Amino acid sequence: MAGNPLVNQGVLNLARASVSWANFPNLNVTAPYLNRAGITLAKQGTGTIQLPTLTGAVQSPQPYMLVSVTINLLKTQPISALYQDQFEDTTILGNSVVRPDVNAGQGLDPYALYNSALDTVREQSYAGGEAGWAVSYHAYWIINNAMFN
């Protein structure tokens, strides 16, 4: 019977999650700008496509994966107005970095995302009971770097 492996389970850091923009630093988001839902990152698609053959399958690694990010801002802060103005100016934002809610070197690394563009602002309530203002954007994440070696 195996004993307790004593593996450190790590610590989450609510103040660590952030989104930063290469070309729009005024839109950078850190914990004080976020509603309780924080930041979510959803990967779409698959890293490898399997192509059926007559007697098996061929693997086709993909060079990127589509990503959707939701930033749960507070409508009570000026940064929400900055994002609203950005929608009205241009939704094409370029490269971004999403940092997860763990300290550097202790778990997931930041995600470098490319060719980011604003998607939408989620449904909003103006009844005085909800501070959230959720904006989402899409981009792509480069994967399978070894395929270029």
C-alpha cells in the first residue's frame, strides 16, 4: 500500500489574476477592477485533429487553439467606461496576456494570446443590485511549437 506522497497542493492567489494588453495598457485589468467572478478563459477546439484512414488514423497537430476570455469588470469603476469607449472606437486589440490566480512558478504559466478582438458585453442589470459588467474577447493561443523544429 502506497503511503501519503506529501505533495504540496499549492495556494490560489485572488489578487494575481490579470489581463494585460501590449497596445492598450489603459485597458490592463488587475484584481481591484474585477467582480467576484474574476477572469475566465475557455479554450475552443482541439490540439490535434485525428484524420481517419482506411486502416487507422493520421494525427494532425494544430498550430493554435481558439480562446475566449471573459473579464468580469465592475461597472462602478472608470475602466468599464474605457472598455465601452474601446468598443466604440475599434474592437481589434492585438496581443494580450492572461495571468491565472496562482503565483508565478507555482502552477500555470501566463497565457500569451494573439490577435485579440473584443466580442461582447454580457447582459447587464441596472436595478442597483449587481456591480458586474462582463466583457468578453476572443484570440488564439499558440500550441504544438515542436512541430516547427
